[in-house]
Amino acid sequence: MSGIYARRIGVVVASAALAATSGLLTAPTAQAAMPTPVAASTARTYLSQLTVSAEGSSTGYSRDLFPHWITQSGACDTREVVLKRDGTNVTQNASCTAVSGSWYSQYDGASWTAASDLDIDHMVPLAEAWRSGASGWTTAQRQSFANDLTRPQLIAVTDNVNQSKGDQDPAEWLPSRTAYRCTYARAWVHVKHYYNLTVDSAEKSALQSVLNGC
């Protein structure tokens, strides 16, 4: 695992260097994207309405309790739908696998041409949701959360960046690309508000700080 991770870092560094010299770090204007989160003003209101509570326990948590990626239509599962949505000129084979295209990772500004370099990030991580109230949900509710294409909950990003985020909340991790932090905070609050999940005090403070600068 460490070898793969090291390779990914090397690829990201090389990609960033190439993009910096060719001006590719600017997000493509015509690219599709995840559903637009609520405006900053609405996000600030939503944040004030969230229940502040100490983060719950991870006891009993398993990713298997959040079934994903489920079939969305035909041969296409949620991952492939998001890859198609978030990419540019994406071509899929008969199995709905993305075989070509290009993707811009909003978190770090890296550009990719291989779907294998992308993870589909859960904006509010599954384990974070578990500790914030989802432990009391039914499996069907957790499945809907894990495959939500309607809210700004799923986004294609550089795989090792998603891995570095893990299950951390905004008090512990924010995208390195500062231009995206406002959108990130708006999306995080949008999702937590919709699903009536709690926030801890440090998380709320970090979100307030970002949103106040939007």
C-alpha cells in the first residue's frame, strides 16, 4: 500500500509541475460538476440550525453498512455516473467503465486522463456521518446517503488526496486548493443539514471561519 501511495504522490507532483507550466491549474469553465451547494448566506443559516454535539463513537462502524456503489441505470453504478458527470469528453465502454476522458480535481488542482487516478469522495465521509447520527439510521437510509447524486455529496478527486482526507471533518482537513474551500464548506453544511447530522464545536468553528470569508 505504501508503494502505491508513494507512486501516487510522485504522479501528483509531476502532474502539478506540468500543469503549472502549461496553465492547466485553472479549472475548466465548461466542465460538469457536482450539484451546486447552497449559497454561503444560506449555509451560514443552516450551520446555525445544526445541533452541536460531541462527536459520537465509531463503535460498530463498517463501510459495509453504507452499501455503495449501487447500480443507477443499466450497467452504470454510482462511481461511473459521477466520473461521467465530473469529467470532460468521457467515453464509456459497454460495461459503463470510463475508458477515456479528462478530469480536474477541485481539491488539489491536478488534471488526470485515467479514471483509475480518481476516487469518488463522499463530501461528508461515511464514518463521520456514522459518528454524527447515521449510526441510528436504517441500512436503506445509509445506502441513499452513500449514493446521493442529488445533494453535493459526491465528487471525483485525485485518489491519494481523498485518502489523505479520510474521515476527517473541516476542523481537521480542508482542500489544499484554497479557491475551493468556500464551495467545500457550503457543500458540507448543505449535506449535514439535509440529513440532520450533528456537528462538533471545532467543526462548527472551522466551517464558520470559512463561510465568513465567502
